[in-house]
Amino acid sequence: MSKAKGFGAEFKKFIMRGNVIDLAVGVIVGGAFQAIVKSLVDDVVMPVISLATKGIDFANWFVALDGGEYATLEAAQEAGAAVLSYGNFISAIINFLIMAFVVFLLVKGINAVAEKTKKNEEEVPAEPTTKECPYCKSEIAIEATRCPHCTSQL
């Protein structure tokens, strides 16, 4: 019983760590983002590519492994034929490249904002921590009331 309780407590400790929760949020947001990118590719990019390639539809690029001839991928699948859908693979590659490009732009934008913020923080001069003794010209702590070098009263 104590072994199970220890395992359960250990699992609870693992699952409640910040890294796991951050990862879960990232996966959920990534899934939602993937739907947006898929729509962008399927509804915007692929029609443009299809127009540029004189109406070629990547979704219907396939090879029927049973040797039969089918007009569309759906017809081949309805007939129960095993198909190699390389057109869908091309679409998936385009999806990936667009998603990677959008993430790249997002990270680049975040880094640019962070760099700007960092420069603004660096421009503010820090409060001085030392001063110069007016008598011996040595560097002393700013709170000093007597110079440790020449013992002059400040």
C-alpha cells in the first residue's frame, strides 16, 4: 500500500511541475494553431499552387497498389484499394514548412521585442556605488564619511 501511495505521490509531484504544465499548454495551443495552418494551406495556398500548376490537385496524386485505375483518391478508397497517397504527403510537407515559417516569424518578432526591451534597460545608468575623495583622489564607497586612504573627514 505504501509503495502505491509513494508512486501516486511521485506521479502527482511530476505532473504538477511547471515544465509539464507548460508543455501541455504548448501542445494544446499547437494543436489549435495546426488547424489554422491547415486551413491556410488547404484553402489559400494549395488553390494558388493548383492555379500555378494549371489545375493540378495534389489531393488526387496517388498510386493504387492493386494496379487498378481510379479517377480520384476517394474512388480508390471506396473500392477498397490500397493506395499510396503521395499528394497528401506533399500537402503535409507544405503544411509543415508553412507552420515552421510562421513559428520562425513569431520567435523572431518576440526576440526583436525582447532585444529592444533589453537595450532600453541597459541605457538606464546604474546608481554610482563609489565616489572620489576630494583630498587624495582615491576611489571610496559612496556612503563613506571618512577616506580609508588619507583619513580625511568627508
